[in-house]
Amino acid sequence: MTSAARAHLLATTLLMGATTFATPALAQVQGNNSGIRAGGATATQSITPDMTSYITGESTTTVRTSLAQARAVLNGDFGFASPFASDSIGFAAGAEYRKYRASQRSDTLAQTAGELGGAGGAAPNIDGGYEVSEGFGELIAPLVQDRPFFQSLTLEAGIRYSHYKVFAANSPSYNTTTYKGGGSWEPVTGLKVRGSYQRAVRAPTISELFSPVNTGLTNLATDRCAGAAPVNDANLRAVCLAQGAPASTIGLIAVPTAGQANITSGGNLDLRPEKSDSYTLGLVIQPQQIIPGLSINVDYYNIKIKGAISQFAPGDIISNCFDTITAASATSPACLAISRNPVTGGLDGDPATTRGLLAAISNLGTVKTDGIDLAINYRTPLTQGVKLGLSFQGNWSNSATFQAAPGLINRECIGYYSVNCGGAASAAAGGSGSIQPEFTWNTRATFTFVDNIDVSVLWRHIDNVQQEPDDVVNGNGAAFSGTLTGGALAGQTADFTRIPSYDYIDLSTRIGIAENFDLTVTVQNLFDKQPPLVGSTVGSTSFNSGNTYPSTYDALGRRFAIGANLHF
């Protein structure tokens, strides 16, 4: 993702937050016994009719969103220029009003936790909105033009004031001021240095503000109160009891069933916009006199988000309580943020009685990320009627850290995956909220014949990643690695602790049938590369779906598409 797109991501908001799309499930890989299971059946059983009815039950959830917007802009120039430039100083000023409304309506089945097979939790009704009134101004000032070592020197600046009002009791409101400054210097034709600073904000989404408290599931394979650990540790025993475990279960508490524990969260009307400070420094090279058709763009970015709208990761909640157990731990807020099953003492069970981990949403988080974007484009004629176009877009992510609250671990997620990685830090770094490899790139080669036929090959690369070290040491422990012993993959070796680098090849063709009519044929994942298997518990439930990461890796395999474009 480009720096501009990344800045846009930080400054804008989605009405209802992220959406998870269901994909055809791969056979569920149970890392604890190496078996393959589907639904609740054993490795040798078929799904029964009752199971089929349960997992195919029909349910409806309706989401409605609306946006009313009015905008007025005045732009032009002041009619005068710098003494060293010919172009006048330009400006833009304006005002904008936006009104957001959104709602989610679920039927009874969807609203009842545990009644809809595969849902992982209830889908509660949500209804809310907010409005924002803004005023803004921008300046662009050419300072020097067409002088020795100064083909151009330009500065720009902007400021925006926003007033937010939330449609809730007592009408919560808040104000924000964002601003930016930047400049570019072109010492000679074909070489430009540019840089910018920007203060941006992201207001909380309607879902983050208005979602009712709801208990769902998160992946968690271990429990500090499980087994014999609390039997001979009085302080740990006191903590387990304070969290709601019956005394009779001490020594008998089991780890979460299927590696999934209950987690409770909800919206927070006290949220305020998160603030980010971002710096970019870049270089543009277009040596047309030396290599015609070549352009190179390289940009370094550095982003810090303060007061990030975020939740504690499961590992943060566990570590905050259990890393240092003392006699006072049984009454500490960190430990009382965990609620246990009143019958089994575990962290899973009926959502009505077992809250599990409490992941309150707040402005306590801090996110930092930096890296380099590189874009290279080259176009040249090869022979009469044949042209070659090459393009490369790559990213190197140096770091992406997330600290859920002051004093907690400053969690590094570049090159790692776990239940703790794949949230605020990923989104800030321009990712989908899923895996963040250190290196990613897309490179394309396009052959154009007589300006009427294009044949294009795209190479997509995703760098290797591995299980987060802190998750191995302090969380779920090392994921499964060994030989699978049951199910369709019996006898095959698997290593859920790491994913090797992945490369995909796509092929596309455009044929100009007529002057205003094009036919396109595309093949994605040309060599039908299968997604990596990592089990169903190694990542967060939002992204680790069907034993893989479908938001990062292609879970659909080779597919074809034919399209037609009619130009008017």
C-alpha cells in the first residue's frame, strides 16, 4: 500500500468496521492430536443428519448504512508569486458536513449465542450514528522555479478543524484539529526529493461506539489455571477461585475446548478519535534522457498512533494477570477481568454464565510502524508494433509494534502471526489486519501488440512468517509440528509454527474487438497453489479461518474470469 493510501486509511473511517467473509472450510486440523475432524464428528464418523441441520440453519442479519454529505470548496490563486517563481501561490478553502447512520438487525437465531452453527458468538443488534462539521484550508507555494539547481522548490500546508457529535444520550461531542506540511525540491529535471509531516485522526466507527456487550470466541489453547498448577500454588489457586472457578474444580480444570475461549467486548461511547503523526521522505527519479520510459519512486514512512482505538490482545489479558502472581493478585483488576465457567472452572462454556476474557475497547493503545515503499515502472518499444511494460511495487516493513496499554509488552508483529498479531498495528501499517510479512511485492510484465492486444503476467510475492515468539513462550505454546495421524492428510508432515514464502502467478489478456469494445480474460493463481495449513487455533478467529489465512493467502485456487468493457 502506498504512503498516500496509508495516510488516507488513518484519516478515514469505516461505518461498521471490518467484515469477515465465510469461505469453504478446509478440514479442521487439530494440532493437539494431529487428527482431521469436520464438525463434531470423529475422524472416522460421517456428519449425522442432526449435525447437518445445525450447521446449515438459515439466519438473516441485515446491515444498513447511510451518509448525508454537503461540501463547498473555493480554490484559486492569490494573483502573486514568489520573487523566484513564475507560478502564483495557490489556495483552497472550504467546509464540509457529513452525517453517518448505521444499523445491524439480526433475527433471533443470530442474536442467540451458540444457536447458529459456526457463528462463534451472537450477532447483536446495533444502531447509532454521528455527524461531523469541518472547515479546512490549504496552501501550495512555488518558492523557486527554473533556476540553477532549483528546477522547482515547492512548499505546501493544510489545516482542518472538525466538530463531532455522537447521536447518544447526553450528545457526546469533541473537536479535533489536523494539519500537514510538506515540500519538494527538484534540483534538475528528472530528480525530485520530497517530504511531508501529517497529523491525522481516526474517529471511532459506529460499531466501536454502539456495539452492545457481547461474548464470542477467541483462539486460546492454554489456561494457567488448568491441570495441577494451582493445586500447590496458593496464590494461583486464589486467583482461579476469584475468577469464578469452583473449589471442587481446582486440579481438574481443562484447557479451552477446541482451543477456543470465550471473550467479551462491546462498544464504548467514551471513545475519542485516535491521533497519528506520520513522516515521509521520498525520492522520484525519471532519467528520461538516459533511460527513456523509466521512473523510480522510493518513500520512507514512519507512523505513530497515540490513543489508538484498540483492545487488549488475548496474550495481553493473560499476561497482565498471570505473569506475576502474588497474594494481592486475587483482588487485582487485571485478574478480575477474567471470568470463569461456574461449573467447570474453564474459560469456555455458555456465554450467559461465562464471560471469559474481558477485552474492553479503549484509547489506551499505542501503534508504531515504519518501512519503505518502492515503485518502478518502465515502458519501451521492442519492435515495430510491440511494446513492453514492466512495473514493480514493493514494501519493506521494518517494524509494526502495538502496545495495548502503558506498561504492557510492546508487541512486534512484523513477520509473525498469532492470536495477538493482526489487529491495530496491522491496519496502521496498511495491512488487512492479518499477517504482516517483512517483504511483499507485485511485479508485472505486459506485452502490447499493435496497441490492440495486451498480454500481462503478474507475480505476487509474500515473505515467510512464523509464530509470534511471545505466543510460544507466554501464550499458546508452540503450534503443532510433526506427522498428521488421522483424516484426509494422515501421514503428511505439517509445521504450523511457520509459513514459507509464497508466490502466485496471474495471467491476463485484453483484446480490442472494436474501437470502443474490449474483451478481457484473466486467470488468477495460474499454477493452483494451495494455501498454507496452520491449524485453527494459531491465529485470531477473525483471520485464521478454515486452518489458513484467507485474507493473506489465496484459498480459492485457480480461477478464470471473462469480462467485456464497452467505452462511450
